[in-house]
Amino acid sequence: MARHVIAPVDELPPGTRKFLEIDGRPIAVFNIKGEYFGLMNRCPHQGAALCEGPLIGLAQSSNPGEIEYTKLGEIIRCPWHGWEFDIRTGQSYCDPRRFRVKAYPAHVEPGASVVKGPYVAETIPVRIESDYVVVEL
């Protein structure tokens, strides 16, 4: 699995999300209370930009008339049809056996290790012939 540097930590404070595209895939990275999680930004129901929906909590009840809200800010609700997914796992709360969103691990690394590399530049030999650029692969 390839690593992708997303942003400095101070550009993604708790309670925020960052949208990006990696290898043609729409991704959102969330900071939930200092923990980072990546999700595919596409609802498996009908393809909405899932991660543009509101962050909510999970309503649970162990007894009639008693409701407890847990996982505050950890559930994403699809902006089109209201389907709900756990940001930590991608698990659906609408139909957990059939639907989930692809979750991607995200974490913080020291800046020195990110900058240090090892990076290898890809080089391609190029030569000019009669005012045309030719690339040799």
C-alpha cells in the first residue's frame, strides 16, 4: 500500500475533514479528536459525495424511551438519502451486511521522516529531432 502525504497536522484540526483525489479515487481524511481516518468519498448506495454530508452521532437505546447518543462526530450521513456510515470503519448502519464504504488507514508521521524519503525520481530520456520532442519509453 502506497503512502501519501496529505497535510501538516495543523492544517487538519480536530472536527475537520480534507477532500482530495489519490490515484483517481475521491478520498476524505477526517480528524476525530486527534485520530485520523480516511474514507472513500462515494456512497455505495447511489454514488453521492458521501463525505460532504453532516457528521452526527449514533442514537442507541437499551430501554424504551431512553436514548443515548454515542460516537458524536464519528458517523457520516450521506447528503442524498441519509445513509449513515461509521468513519472509523466504513460500516453502514442502514444495511450493515451488504454495504460499507472503503476505509483507509491514516496516521501522523514525524515531518523529518516524511521529508527524508527515500525518494527516487523517475527519469525519461528525451531528445529533440527537427523541432519535435520525442519521449523514449
